Amino acid sequence: MDSTLTDEQREIRDWVRTFVRKQLLLLEPEVLTRERAREPAFPPGEYAALGDLGGNRGSPTQARPPATRDLRVARAPATAEDLAALQADVLAGFVLARAAAGLPDETIASDVLHVEQVRAWSGRPLRDMEPADADAYFGTVLRGTAEGTRLSRARALKTCFVVPELRHKGRDPPDDRPGRGVPGR
């Protein structure tokens, strides 16, 4: 692994070091005094002032770190197209994770079909589904189906929700085929 920093990364590192030394460390005695007195470290009105410490580009005492933006700027709400793209991305990640686990195309297609059936039954996008939705689906729609059918749909639905979470945490999803990486099988 190459541990050298790019010029931009060194610039950010140096900016943060300077900012902490020249701005934040000066506040430390006051914060500690307030905390010992069981008061908030910063009164609510001072939080905006803390956000302004970064200022605009210029000297490190008044500069915003390189490659960053003001987090106080509100983004526009997601559009219907953005939300549809998110759902497509989640399903694409699900398919890629299943393929990376070595599952055959037929199994992956079946898993996607199972997830789509649950989504269609709920009448809502995947992002809005709750555990209670799955409980209702399995308790009503699949109540009389074969155990293998319930198991494969439950496994597909669980994996569809676990994959984005694990990817967000930087880990690969488990291989959930029987005897392949999931404890208890």
C-alpha cells in the first residue's frame, strides 16, 4: 500500500494542523472551564461563530480547508429522478455483490425477482420499507408457501438491505450460501 500523500492531501493536513493550533487550541481553556462547571462547551449562539472560523480562502487563520465546501449551504431536495436512480443503484449493488460472491446468474435473477415482488407488494420504494413490512409480507402473502420459498425470499431481502450497509462501512457482504461464510449454516 502506498502511504504517501498527494499534494492536495498534504495541503489539507497542513491546513488542519494550522487551524487547530491557531484557532481551536485557543478555545480549550474556556471549554474546559465550562465543562467543569457542567455548562455546555459552547452556548447555542456561539455555534454559528465556530462555523465562521473557517472564513474564506486566505491565510490559515481565516482559510477554509482545501477541497471542502460550506456545510451550512442547503442542498435542493432530491427529485423523483434522484430517488429512482438511488433505487436502481441499490439494486445494481445487490446484483454486483451477489455476482462477486460467485452466485450463478439464475440465482441472482431469482433474488432480484424476490426483492421486486416484496417491493411491488408493499407499493413503496425499497428505501421506505421497514422491518414491519417484511413481517407483514411473510406473515400474509407467504404464510402457506413452502419453507424453501420463504427462506430464499427472506435471504434475498435481507441481503438486499445488508449489502449497502456493509459497503458503506467498507466491508464485503458475507457469502450466504449454505456452508459458505455465514455462521450457523
